[in-house]
Amino acid sequence: MKRRHEVLFTQLETYRSYILGVLENVSEEVADVIPQGFNNNIRWNLGHIYLDQYLWIQAVTKEKAGVPEQFQTWFGYGTSPANFTPETPTIDELKNLLKEQPAQIKAQYGERLEEEFPPTELGMHTIEQVLIRTIFHEGMHLQTILDLKKCMK
């Protein structure tokens, strides 16, 4: 694996660890609160972060990434906690999925980061480019999670 790819995965793991640290004392009850002025809650943001990475990998590779189809209904773009069902993963389940995801992506796609595919609507044509985009996206949702937590104090 190239050095820049090792750095990319280190960044993905580091930023993910930071998000998980922010969630350390967040209960299920708190994770489901939607403060005034927000459309979603902490649990939705976690599921969305998890789903987004796989959706963009699927978008570029045209291969199924193994995310349960129901995740799109719960956490896809334009959804909200109103779409949750009793089967929607709990915050602890989502934290475990998020914790495992970087290693799973590295194992599944780590040797394919520079493989060329037809470009997505954003012009991305490699998994490496997708991961850079999803790290940025994850940071946006981290800020939302921090804002949600601040509103609930």
C-alpha cells in the first residue's frame, strides 16, 4: 500500500475515533432528541455517516457494498427519524458499525484505491477520491452532532 493511502486510512480511523469519543456519554434517549431548529438527531447523523461512505463507494464502483437496504430508508439523504422503525439500529449498534467500518473498507478496498471507474456526478472516479469526500462529509456531520449536544445541555 502506498504511503498516501496509509495516511488516508489513518485519517479515516483518527476522525472516526474522534466522533466515537464525542459520543462516549450520549445515551439512547439523548441520541434521539431533535432540538428546535434541527431536522435530525444524533442517531440519524451516525447512521447517515455510516451509510454515506458505502453509498459513494457503490456509486463509483457500481458494486454492492453490503449495507442492509433498510439503511437507505432510515438514514439516506432526505430521510429523518420519522422513518425509524423498531428495527432501526440503536446508538450502540451504530457506534459499533462505525468503529468497524474503517478496517472493513481498508480490507475490502485498500488495494483498489486507484482503480479507475466511470466518474460520478461529482467527477470522482476512484475509491481514493470517494474516501476523501466522505471524510469531509463526516466532518460536517461531526459539527452537527456537536451542535446537537450543545443544544441539549
